[in-house]
Amino acid sequence: MGRLKVSIHKCSGYESEELDKAINMCMNDIGGFEELLSESTKILLKPNLLSIAEPEKAVTTNPVFIEAVIRKILSVNGNNPKAITLADSSIPIVPFSKKGLKELYEKTKMHYLADKYGINLNYDNNVKKISIPEGITVKSIEVMKVVPDSDLIINLPKFKTHNLTIFTGAVKNMFGIIPGMAKPGYHTRFFKFEMFCNLLIDIATGVRQGLNIMDAVTGMEGNGPGKSGIPREMGLVIAGYDCFAVDNAASNIIGLDEDSSPVMKVAKKRNLRGAFLENIDIAGEKIEDVFIDDFLFPETRKTDLPDNFFANAIKRFATNSLNPYPYIDFIKCTNCKTCFEVCPEKAITDRNLEKNNLIFDYRKCIRCFCCSEACPEGAIEHRYSFLGDLIINRYGLRRNK
Ligand code: SF4
Ligand code: SF4
């Protein structure tokens, strides 16, 4: 079995020339588009369209980045835009309906890709069941119909932090193929963190992407992946055929190696090749040359206690008492109730009548942070209890800074 390839190239901004150059160099390093597609290949572009957010918020894959990929595809598929469809399913509060998708495409500026190049934007809200025979968590899932109807998936993730999985890139981006309201159900079903990571891995391995090209030109740090995160200039494009290899290389750039990235750790247990840096040839920039040593991780970054009786007892206790919990900043909150709608556990109530504000029921809360991801105002913070703060932060059990 050949070695895996990932290419990393610098890209100083979203100007067309810069993007074309960086994407071309990446593709030359890993093997090019020509091998992957012909004129009739039905291509699905799968960006990260997490929520209704303007491109400059860095919540979504930048449309200009996608435009550069489209230019490249058109140059090798006989200039056939009708073979290209762009699709994603957003957070559950954005209905997976024609109206909801229209608003999503307009705000994220995807509509201009259709206007300018004539590609298709997906408005088909049908779902189709696909089987994942090797899955550990699920043996089949219902996904956007356009996914199995395509011949080639080009995954276009955004480099971001994630308050549940620390980092989100190519692997987690595939969770978006599950339409709208079905997503919270998976959070509830797989509330144990390792099982949720296994679910992400089942989806990413069960629905093979032909290619992954990551928008790390402007990434996101802090309490991502929604509007609570902070855009971070990174100036990189990262590409490869294997989504685990791409994420492994990408997260090493911010000092999150395969033993500290939660998804990669689980992928390693499953012996997936891309989860081992030793299996990857990196072309273009070396990781150490583009390393970012002051990257801001989410507050929710988990503790990493050893696997022994004492530590396991602490871990059980930690879920409720030591891990951070969501907390509303009422100065920023507009009482839009988006968090109330998306919470898979119905752990947010509007019974705080005195102030007409929302409150959390922390006994029900599974710390999935979907509320924070969805909040349009970035008003949901992460806090530690007094004990959690003492043990996790002050006594140094938290691994990063
Ligand atoms: S916390 Fe955010 S999502 Fe929840 S009501 Fe306030 S503004 Fe809306
Ligand atoms: S309150 Fe927020 S973190 Fe807790 S279960 Fe609901 S969505 Fe998840």
C-alpha cells in the first residue's frame, strides 16, 4: 500500500491569483485533478456551511476559495459547470428546505458561484439511506440524496477550532451530509465522547471523499466553530486524498498531535493509516516551518488523564463537575431562542420569567455545545465550576494554552 500524501502551501490571502497558485501547487504535489474526473463525472463540492454567516466571520468555507477550486475543475472537465453541485446541510435551526437553503446560500455568498459559473446549488431536500457495513456506531445513515447521487465528493473544509472535538477539518466536515434536524439526535445517541468521535469516523470512512482541500487561509481559533470563535490569519491551503491524513497534518500545525487530537486518537485506535503521521509524506511547506505556537484553543479542551482506576473515577466525576458548561452572556444575547431550538436534550428552558431570559438545566445538559455552535450572537460562553477551575486550570490538568 502506497504512502499517503498531503500538500501544504502558503497563500497570503483570498486574491484569485494567490489561491490559484496555492491550489495548483497542492494538486501538483498530490497528483492532480485529471486522474479523478472526466467531463461527465458528477462532482459534489462539500464546503463547511455550518450556519448563516458572512464569509469574513470564518465560520464557513470562503466562497472565493471555492471559486478557485471550481476554476480548476472547469479547466479539466471540458468547462462543464452543470457537472458540479455544491451542497451542505447547516445547523438544525436552518431548515433543510428550499427557503432555508436559499437564505444560507445568500448569506454565505454561495449564490454568486452559481450566478458566475453556472454550477448547481443543491435544493433537493430528499434523503437517501446509505450503508456503512464497517461502521462501529451505525451500519447505515440517512444523508442528503445528492451525496450518493454523485460520482466524486470534493470535501472543502474550513480550518477551525471546535468546542467539542477541539479541531474541525476534513473528517468532521462530513457530519454535514446528515440533514438538518437529524444531527441533534446523533449527539443524544452518542453522547459519550469517544462514541461521537467513532460516529464521525464511521461517516468519513463510509462516505469516501475523492479529495480534500482545506481552506486554512483564514482559519478560526478560540471557541469555534460558530460565531463565538475568532478568525485567525493562517495563510495556508492543505490538500490530500485521505481526510485523516489532511486533518493530522493540519492539526499538527497548531501543536495538536495525533495523541492529543480526540478524533485522531480514536482513529489511531482503529488503525486508520492517516491517523499516523509516520504514514504521511508532506509536500510543500514543512509543518515546523508553518507551525503556529500561539494558537488559541477552545475553553472546552478536555483533560487527558491516564487510564487507571483512580483516573477513571475522576473521569466519571469530571463529566458533570469538572468539564465546562455553557453559559449565556445576556449582554450579547438577543433572546432569539436559536439555542433553545437546537438543544438535543431540551436542556434550555425559557422559564426565567422574571428576566424573560433562557436558563440551562445542567442535569440534562450533555455538554455537546450545539447551542454555542448555533448562537448567531456568539453569546454562549464556556465556564468551569469553582472545582473544575481549581482542578483543571489552576492545577494544570488542562493540556494546552
Ligand atoms: S444565547 Fe444566543 S442563541 Fe440563545 S437566545 Fe441568546 S442570542 Fe439566541
Ligand atoms: S444546553 Fe447546549 S451543551 Fe447542553 S445539551 Fe443543550 S445544546 Fe448541548
